[in-house]
Amino acid sequence: NGVLHRNALDRKPDKIEFEIPAGWDDDKKCIFMEHIRNQYVDVKERKVIANYYDVETGKYEESEMYIPDITWTIKSVINGKIMYDSARFALIGY
């Protein structure tokens, strides 16, 4: 029998993540990554300013976020063309 004590933070950092589907070839991956790199406001930190819909507040929010490394795994090579397995993409707030 005990008493739970919890000191909650005012707001936890936001996190957005989704799965990139399997079957992307190297061309599609490179175009995607070019679009991501073009959004960096700080290349070294891989920082972006993201606008997103927050399901908890029901509002659109803007937040400084960083993009962790994406692990691209080769699924196959077809006619010399690299095809990738699915990959996790995330943006994590500061």
C-alpha cells in the first residue's frame, strides 16, 4: 500500500513519426531526403521548424524539431536498382 507521487512536466516534447513504406528505390529515397535537407534551419543539428496537427489539442502547432538518423535497409536489388525495406521517420521536439 503506497501513495503514487508524480511530478509531471508542463509539456513533453512533441514527436511525429511514421513508417516509410517498403519498395522505395534509391531515386525516390534521394528525392525525399533532398526535400528534408532543404527544410533544415540548422544542418549540424538536423533541426527543422515543423508545422503539424496536434491531436491532443486539436490545433495546428509549430515546433523546433530535429530529425534523427533514418536507417535505410536494402531489401533487394532489381536490375541493378536498389530497393529499400520500410523505414521509420521521426521528428522529435526539443
